Amino acid sequence: MVPTIQTIHILAIAILTVSVTMIGLRVLGVTAGYESTAVLMRRLRPWTWTGLCVLVITGVLLFIEEPDRLLADIGFQIKMALLVVAIPATIVGDAAVRRSNVEGTPKRGVNPRVAAVATLSLWLGVIIFGRWIAYLG
């Protein structure tokens, strides 16, 4: 059962990462498209949050399988710390983009470009330290 759960967990992180990356790169002006950033967000955010929900469920199941090993693993500890920051950063980033105008200039609050860099960096860290668990465990 564990390999199946791990596979689903990895697919969910891929889904979440692709949607966060597509939005982040658009906000940073690296990519352009025929639809506005707001439309892109409306189209991709359900994938982000569905991926996150699946990650949480499968992560809990994987944790139940071997909690002692995971709690002692520095990669797991760092991944969990990054998750605690990445999830709120993604929410704040969404709000910043919604409040900004088409060019991504903030009307007030957090700069959407700063939020995009933070969000992309944090999720990349989650992936890196998640993989680290597999190699150190």
C-alpha cells in the first residue's frame, strides 16, 4: 500500500508545483499568455488546493507508517517547517495578486512579485527536502 500512497503523494506535489509555478512565472513577467493573470489563477488555483489536500491526506498516511523514522529525520523536519510557511505564503500571494492591477503593481499590501518569489522558493524547498527524506531514510 505504501508505494501506491507514495506515488499519489508525488503526483499531487507535481500538480501543486506546476500550478504554483505557472502563476508565479506569470506574476513575475517571465511568461505571457492570451488570458489575464486573474483568469489564469481562477483556472489553476483549484489544482493547487486539490493537490495540497491530497498531499496532506497522503502525507498523514505515510507518516502513520513510520513516525519514529520521520520525526528523527532532519529532511522531514525542515520540510514540515517549510510547509508551515509555504501554505500561508501561497494564500497571501493569491490575495496580493487579486489586489493588484493587470501589470502586477500592488495597490496596497504585499507586492505580488515578492509573494511569487517567496511562494516559488518555499515550494521548491518542500520538494527538495521531501526528496532528501527518501535518500537519508
